[in-house]
Amino acid sequence: MEDNESKPKGMITSPSGNRLCQAESTLLTDAERDENKLSSNPIVRFFQFLGSFMIPGLGMFCEAYFVFAVGNLSSLWKVEYKECWKDHKTCPAKLSDSITYTQVCGIIFGQLFLGFFADRIGRKWGSVFCAGSMVVGAILIIVSNGPNDRALWAMFTAVQFIFGIGVGGEYPVASASANERAESSVRLQKRRGETVVLTFSMQGWGNLVNTAVIIAIMAGFHQYGAPYNKHDLEVTWRLSYAIGLIPLVGIMLYRIFRLRESAVWKKKREALKAMGGEEKKGAQWRKFGLLMYYYWHRNFGTSMSWFVWDFAFYGNKLFQGTFIKIINPSATLIQVLEWTLLNSAVALVGYYFAAFFIDKPWMGRMRMQMMGFTWTFVLFLICAVHYFELSTPKWIHAFQFLYYFSSFWGQFGPNATTWLLPAELAPTELRSMCHGFSAAVGKAGALVAGVVFNLVDNRGKFWISAFCGLAGVILTFITIPDVTGLDLREGDRRWLAILDGNHDAYHGEAVNPRYLSFLERMMGYGKLYKPEGSEAVQEAVAVAKGLATEEVEITTTAVKA
């Protein structure tokens, strides 16, 4: 019998300890990390850098291009289809709401459905399904038609659900893929937050480009003001959607023929097979139970933070047209779009501030999210308290600054972090599902905002948004851990120990108090941390790898004999 003292320090000594170490040995190692060679030419290197997030982020670009198009085009439709959209003689009074609700329902379904299956079929095929669904939905949106206005918009509304499924799936799949792409590269491991946020920043570009395209087409048809040509307006909205279809088809083809499967996801599947967990009946339900037991507070924190942010963010997006009318009551269609373009540009700057600072040890995820929510609270509180004074011509530009400045802090804060954190805080095996769940709860916030904001006056909208910011600060402080600098493999090692029934035997960095939330520290998880624990795990894994290698060599020798 082997003496326990001969085992490496910190190695789990339970009967399943060797199996756990064998499973850990299959997780991606530094030597196995994928590295793309960078060119020595600075210009080529710059374009390699752009491609590193622009290509993976094209899905987010396309979803934003189409999703925000409805808000950008609604004022145009009120002119072109006046009896339907404005007078409501041929269409329901809540037509625009129906389009939004149908789209959001499709998004929520996609977030939950594709978030769940992307953990099983892989990131590549999850991405392909998302792009395929968006392509089909986009084509149907462009060709929407009918014998009358009511039939046209009934089709337009229905196909929003199909497009929304792909949009919803893009959230968990793109975030999980970006996290794992950074984790599989030594060069990007310490820049994981930057990698993910830069991918997400393509959403901001989608919104901005859609607005710019509509303005350019309207200018091309000389539709600067009334009277408007209805034929030119119809060509404008259909052509703007058709232009968005081009990159969408391109990204679908790229994902089918060029996209590689996530190395981190593949290695985690190997680790689970090494433990034999996939073969047991009811294993998925057991894993779900363990996830709820050990990670419920993280899922609650990320989902509710996203809920209050989307409530304020999308609520104010719905209010944007009204706000522009306050700034310029006589604004033409193209002037409204120009103000929207300015707001999109200000928000886009916030994405890049978030990407630059998110991995700084003195900033990190939690502090950035709290900072963004705090600014949202303060700025909207000022707007609410002084609403009537700010609405006067004397202070209208101060009002405009406060409103647009809130867009900057929204992106340089919760809009970026709520997209990053759900995937970072979950184990690889359930990463996409957890992100999809949080995103779905967040999108439900947008849905509720659409209802609530229609029931209150303009000042009330600012009061609500302000207190959503305050709620976000409190939620973040209590439930969100700051995992800046934490290797995602440590989270997977902790999860493997949980699956093996040996959670308390894990003493690595994933339970280091600095990487735990306030609530997790209060629950005592930090007491499990032992600074030497991480080194012990590495030593145990090395021994397990050595044993595995010896077994292979012995088997090979036996076969040859």
C-alpha cells in the first residue's frame, strides 16, 4: 500500500482523488495554449489587433444593427404609414410595442435555448446556429409585405421572433467564446476583460452604423424635411436592412468554414469524461442542483444587475425620441437621427474606456460596475430633481449634456460588465447557460421598462432610472466578486472538486477572498483558501500526468511485445 506521506502536498486523498487529478490534468495547460504569431510590421500588427475582436464581434454588430433599427426607423414609419403608425386606423395602437415585445420574446428564448445547448454542441455550432437564425430572420424582415398595411406589419412583427432567437443566442455564445479565446492564449490571459469588452464593443458600432446608413440613404434621396416621398422612405428602410444583411451572411459563412472550436471547451469535455460524470443517469440534473447550491448568489447578482441596468438603459432608449423633441421640438426626421447618431458616438467612446481600464488591478470588474451605476444614479437624479428647469431653453444644453453623459457612463460601466461577468463567474461546462439565463433576466428588464415607462410622465422616467442605478450599486457590492486576474482554470478546478463531492478539499485561488463577493466571504468560502493550495494542485496534476504517461508507455510496450 502506498504511504499517504508519499503523495504531493495538498493532493486529495479520497478514493476519487486520483480520478479528480486525472481530470484536472486534461484542462488546458500553458504549453497547450494557442498562439497566433504577430507580425513584426506595426501596420500589419494593428490590423491583426482589429481583426482579433472585430471578426468575433460581427455577430454583436449585426444584432445591434437590426435591433436598434426599429427605434431609428419608427419616426420614418409614422410618416410613410401614417394611417397605420400614427392615426392607428388600419393597425393597432400598440403596434410599435408589439414589434418590440415580439423581438424581445425571441431574444429571451434564444438566450435560454441556445445558451443551454451551446454548452453541449460547442461554441462553433452554437455560433453557426445563431448566425443562421439571424440570416433567415433578416431576409424575412426585408421582404415583409402584404395586401395592406396591417398584413405587412403583421408579417414584420412575426418574423422579429425568428431574428430574435439568433440575437439571443449570440449573447451567451459570443461572451463565452471571447472569454475562452482569451483563456487559451498566454498573450491574452491577463487581458481577458479587454478581449471580451472589445468584442462586445461591436454592438456599439452596429447601433452607430445603422443610424449613419439610414441618414446617408435619406440624404441620397434628398429627404431632409417635409414633404416626404413615401416611395423613397420605403426604399430607405428596406435598403438599410439589406445593407445589414451583407456582413450577416459573411459571418455565417466564416463560422461554418473557418471558425475553430473553443480549445477550453474541448479540454473541459475531456476532463468530464475522465471523471465519468457524463455517463451517469441524471448527471445533468445533479449538476444543475450543484450549480444552484454553490453559485446561486453569483447567478442572482449577475442576472439582477443586468435586469436593473436594462430597465434603465432600454427605458431611456425608448425615451430618446421624446428627449430629442424636448431639445428641438421642430426636429425633422433626419435631425432626430443626427441627434441619435451623436448619442451613439458618445456611448461608443464608453465601450473603449471600459476595455482599456477593465483589467487594471485598481479598477477591475466590480469597481467599474459600481462606478457606472453610481454615475447613472447621480446624473438621472439631477435630471429628475431639476427636470422642469432643465427643460427650459436656458438650461436645455445642460440637460443634453447630462443625458448624453449618462450614455458614456453606462457603457463605461454596467453595459460592458453585465455582458462580461456571467460567463467569467461560471464554470466552463455551464458558462453559456449561466450567461444566457442572466441575459434573459436582463432582457426581461427591458420588457418591463417598455410597459412601465408608458405609464409614467417624463420626469418619472428619470426618477425610476436613477433608483435603478442605486439598486445596481447595492447589488454589485453584495453579490458580485471581482475576478480580475483570476485564471478561469481555477474556477474549473473548483467545479471539478464540487462534482467529485470534495468542494472543501479545494484550497486554490478560486476561493481566495480577494476573488469572492462580500456575500461569499460572509458565507465562509474564503476560509477554504490556503496559499499553498494552488501550488499543491499544480504538483498533484503534474504527478497525475506523469502517471498517465507511464500507463501509456507500459500499454504500448505490452502491445509491441
